[in-house]
Amino acid sequence: MIKSCLEDFVNRVMVDGRIAHADVRHLQRDIMPDGVESADEADVLIALDRAVSDKDVAWNGFMIQAVVDFVVWTSRPTGRIDRQTAEWLTTSLSAGTGPTDAAVAVAFEVVRESELCDEVLVGFVMHWARGRAPIDTVEANLLAA
């Protein structure tokens, strides 16, 4: 279950058909000041990334870092990605048709930042990262936010 303010945000963004810089700031400051708090919220951000094509450059940095922080640092055990988490994340990121560039970046950053990572997620990264142009670094996008 997600917060009603996040649901309202998603509905508005879907009607607008874009995620503006002010929207990213609103998410960071007002709706998710403590970051992603559940797998459902992570799923919502991942789905928004897929559903909205007109996104401010700050979106990638926010979405990537928010999901990575939740998966690696908020979920227990900290820094360890087990099979169940890896399967949930790869399913959410791929959404049946293949991941967006930002979704591949999420998977890559989770593997990079975790202490131990299940092979399902490592294989996902190896499969989908081939031949893709690298996305702007998370740090550069976060600075733009």
C-alpha cells in the first residue's frame, strides 16, 4: 500500500504526461522525505519511469538513488540482496517487456553497492547492460535536483 499523497502525485503526473523538475523536488521534500519506505513505493517509482516519457533530467537521479537506497540500505538484512528480493526487483524493473535505461541503472547500482547479491540480479545486469549507453551518473543527476 502506498501513501495517499504519493497516489495523488502519480495520478496528477499521469494526467500531465510529464515529470517536471518541481515534481521531483516535491517528491524529495514533501512526499518521500525519508525515501522509499516499501516495495510498493519502489514499484510505483519504477512504473512511473516506464509510463512517463517526458521526464526532467533530475528524475533519473532521484528514482535510481531512492530505489537503490531502499533495496540496499533500508531493507533487511542491510547490504545483502537475497533471492526473493532479487526476483522481486528484476520483475519490477523489467515489467515483462524489458527495463528502461534507468531501471538497468538501478539494478547495476544495487549490485555495485551491495555486500552480497543473489545471482538472479547479477545475471539481469549482465544481460540488460550489454550494448546500452551508460546513463548519467546518479551523483550528477542528484546535483541537478
